[in-house]
Amino acid sequence: MQYGIKMSRMYAPPLGICRPQGLLLRTADLLRNSREHYEVAMCFYEWLQICSEILGSAV
């Protein structure tokens, strides 16, 4: 779990992931390509929080 959290903090999410279609595609890719589903979920959850902050400040 710590590795997933470190990765999410080291790399900002690409802006495309903040679009609804991008979120769905990225989730599918991460889950399909990863054996560490829990770590991926933690990274993705943190990316969602970052995206919501970006989109919230833009409105």
C-alpha cells in the first residue's frame, strides 16, 4: 500500500484522467494490467481527489 501512495504523490495525474471518459479508460487499464489491485485502487482514489480539486478550482 505504501508503494501505491508514494507513486500517486510522486506523479501528478495526467489532465486527461480528469475527464469522465478518461477516468473509465484509465481505471480499466490499471486494473487489467496490475496484480496489486488494492494499491492501484489507492493510487486512483488519490488521483480522483486531485482531479476534483483541479476541477473545483477551475469552476
